[in-house]
Amino acid sequence: MKKHWIIQKRKEKGMNQVELANVCMVSNKTISGIESGKRMPSLFLAYRLAKVLDFDMELFYANEPSA
């Protein structure tokens, strides 16, 4: 399931996938996979993403509302 909320948070911070990947020390392919819902971040990466994008990392583990 696509993670629309993380895409929105990234865009609110004015970042593209490459910039976010660089800050989090992962590949942009990893960020793309997380945003598309094909990958789940490790606990460490979830924490980093939450810090950089300013959200509660528990969002990764909550059910996303249906569109």
C-alpha cells in the first residue's frame, strides 16, 4: 500500500527522494520502495525518517486509512 503520508511529509520539507536518501544515508531506491509500500523501513531507518520529516515513527506501524 502506497505511503501517501510520507510523500506528503517529504514534499512539505521541500525534499526530493535523493535528498531524503542522502540525509538518511540510504539509497533513493530504498526511499522509493518505502513510499511505494514495497518495503518497510528498519527500526533505525524509521526513526531517522521520523526525525528528518518530523512525524511520529509509529505511523509506519499504523493502518493507513483507505482512500
